[in-house]
Amino acid sequence: MEDIIEYVKKFFDTDSFPARWHCGKWSEFHGWLYILSDVAIWAAYFTIPFILLRFIRNKKDVPFRRVFWLFGAFILACGATHLIDAAIFWFPMYRVSAFVRMVTAIVSWATIFALYKIIPHALLLRTPKEMELEVQLRTEELNDVVKKMRFMADVMPQMVYTATPDGTRDYFNKKTVEYTGKTYKELEGWKWIDLIHPDDRPQFQVGWNESVEYGNAFQHEVRILAANGNYYWHLTRALPQRDEHGRIACWVGTATEIEQQKRTAEILENLVLQRTEELRHANQQLLQSNKDLEHFAAFASHDLQAPLRTISTYLGLIRDRNAVVLDEKSNNIISKAIAASVRMRNLIETLLQFSKVNASQALLTEVDLVSLIAAIRISINDADGSKKAIITNGTLVRINADESLIGQLLQNLISNGINYNENEVPKVHIEAYKQGNEVIISVTDNGIGIERDDLDSIFDVFTRLQSQIKGTGLGLSISKRIVEKHAGRVWVESEINKGTTFYIALPDTRPGTSQPKK
Ligand code: ADP
């Protein structure tokens, strides 16, 4: 321990030893040969690490960099021992020399260990010759793939091409050459653009340039000049192929002939246009004939009523004036004639209503169904000869509708509920509630009901299921028209001898009472 302390204390002390010149018998030549050789070795050893440093700096991907650093340190340390050896001729710094030698020994062994560790890996490194062979092999493989790809492209029925990242075409398949009748040389670069129909070219070029600039997939329909001098429609597509860094490596594109589809689409389009025009024309004619019919119905109904009224009035007069002379049979005949003319007047009246509903426009206002039904109740119960009925109601929300039309509709449904009813006291129940964005109005009776097979036809004009009960067969068709005028729906549910419910759904935006779907 004392030795070590003394060693450290006298680390730079040179007094304990003689300078090498005085140690033994050195001739001038021998001494200087020793000194100069040592200095030369040191200079060389000092330079080598810098060369190594420069090498690994410039060759970033050189493997085993740590070993290079260690090797540099090892050479530097070796050089230092030689420099000290030369210096000892004048300055006998043996302690420093021992330390430098110890450092050199450590670095040397560290280098040996590092070298030993990398040997298996280093053995795997390929020599330039091996590398050359590998590149050759890969190139052959690549050429093989390219050949296969080109063969594939050649058997395709479409035109196939590739382009460099800036859009310059650098390959065309056989089909392109066949279709265009041009050689590869006549098509390469941007020469192929001349084959695009002049009318389609500007737009095509703008689209293609944009795709090349932003790397977007390209798709366009254009006419391309064929070898026979005609242009045919093609669907052209191109996709960018990217490398592992996301950069565009090349473009791969196709052009597929769609002439037939285009023609078919054109024919279809013309056909649709023609049909639309025909439909518009037919619709116009229909509208006109509807209008004429409505005018006729209104006019005929009005003009027919007057003579009918006259007939029934005169028949009544004949009966009253000749009451004494007329026997019972003749009296009956006249009464039947009067009743028939009244029925005809009713029919004409209903026809008039029907034509009016058709011609009229629904005038929407807020309708209070409670008071509307109260008024209908009074008018029905006051009507001559009608059965006494119980008309009740549940929830009745306010609705947006044409009050007079909705009144007519409810009157029809309630009257039917009473008329087609064999009970002593017929019952009709009305409700109106919100369901989703609709208002549902229901009119339920306890009447005779309707057969399932007749449910659809009862809304048709002049449909009458019970001829023994008075009616015109127009009430429900008028009702349906009224619902349609409100952009609504009407449907019916019924059970024989139990009763019938008519449902009317009208579009509604008003807030109101909601009830679960039945
Ligand atoms: P009508 O003037 O004959 O009542 P509608 O168009 O109002 O004409 O009705 C057509 C037919 O539908 C009626 O003849 C009747 O047979 C049937 N019908 C209508 N409402 C009801 C009902 N509530 N119950 C049973 N049958 C009905």
C-alpha cells in the first residue's frame, strides 16, 4: 500500500532514475535510432485514429462503430508508450510510463474482447464480390418480375400503361399499340395525349395534372383515337404506387373501352327524356280532361236540379189537387215518383259536392274539433227521420285543416256509423290524438261492420254494399278526396256485427296529446 501511495505522490518525479542516455552505454547512433524510431512510431500511431475517425464519420452505415473507436484508442495508447520511451532518454518518467502502459494494456484487452464478440457477425458481412453477386441475382429476379408483369399487362384486354412520378408515360402494353396503331416510340412521354379527342383533352389534362400534383387517384372518361381513325369512349384510371416512405414511385393506369355502355346510356337517356315528355303531355291532357269533367259535373248538376225540382213540385200539385179523384194506387205511384225525384236530387247534390271537393283547394286553419263535432251532433240528431244516436268523443286535439272539408268528412263518417247500424240506439265515438308527426282521427261505430274483402273497395266511387239502405255510394269517395287534399291517409278496420273504425292520419306539426300506436 505504501508503495502505491509513494507511486502516486512521486508520479511525475524523475529523480529516482537516471535518464536513459546515462543508463548503460549508448552510442549516439544507437540512441538516436531508438529515439527517432519511437517518435516515428508514435507519429504513425497518432495519425491512424484520425484516419479511422474520418472514415467512420463519412461512412455513416459502417458496422461495428464501437470497435473502430476502441481500436483508435488502442493505437493512440500504443503510440503514447513509444513517445514516452523516447522522452525517457532525457526525462526518466518511469511512473508515467507504467501508467500509460497499464492504460494501453486495458484498452488492448478491451479491444480483443470487442473483436472476439463481433467475429461471428463480421463473418456474416458480405465481401464486395459477394455483394456484386447478390445485386446481380436481385436484378435478375426483378427483371423476371417485370417480364411477368409485362406479360400480364399484354394479355389484358384493356390498355395498360405506367408513368414516372411526374406523369411521363414510360410503358404501354400490347393492347395500346394494337388499338392506337402507334409504336411505343410514338406514344412515350406525353405524345399519347394527341390521341385524346380535342374536345375532351383540356379537361383530361387538367385532371391528370392535378392528380400528379396531389398524388390522387385519377379517373376520367375520354374518347381515344383508334388505329381505324375513329374515336371510342374509354374509362381511364390511374393509381399512384408509393414506396415505403410514402413517395410516389410510379403511376399504373388503364383505359377500358366503354363505347357500348355509353351508347346504351345515351339511348336510355333519350328514352327517358322521350317518356318524360310523353308523360308530361299525358298529364297535361289528364288535367285538362279532369277540369272539363269537373266543369261539366258542376254545370250538369246545377242545370239538372232545376227541372227535377219542377217535376217533384208539379207532381205534388197534381196529387194535392186531385186528392179526391185519385185512387190509392195512383196516389202511391205519384208518391213514388216524387220520392225518386228527391233521391235523384240528392244524388245530383252529392255529385256536385264531389266535383266541388275535387276542384277546391284546402284552406288550412286551426280547427277546434270539439266544437265542430258538437255542431255535427246537433245537426244529425235534429235531422228528420234519423235514428236517435249517441255520439261521444274522447281526446280531441286541435288540428290544422280546412274546417268545412273536415266537417263534411266527419259528417259522412258519423252518418254512415249511424245508418249502417241495426242497434236501437247506434253509438259513434270520435277521437283525435297526435302520433309521431301526424294527427290520427278515429270514428268508431257499433254497426253492422264490413266484410274483409270489401274494405278496399268501399272508397271507390258508387260502391254500395247495402242497397236496402238509402245512399249514393259517393260519401266515402268524397271523404277520401278530402283526406288526400290534406296530404293524409285513410284506412278502415271492421268486424261483422261488432262495428267499424275509420282512421284518418293528417300531417301535423302542432304540439298535442300523444297516444300509443294501436
Ligand atoms: P253511401 O252513400 O252508400 O253510404 P258511402 O261511400 O258512404 O256511400 O259508403 C259506401 C258503402 O260502404 C256503403 O254503401 C256501405 O255499404 C259501406 N259502409 C260505409 N260506412 C260503413 C259503416 N260505418 N259500417 C258499415 N258499412 C259501411
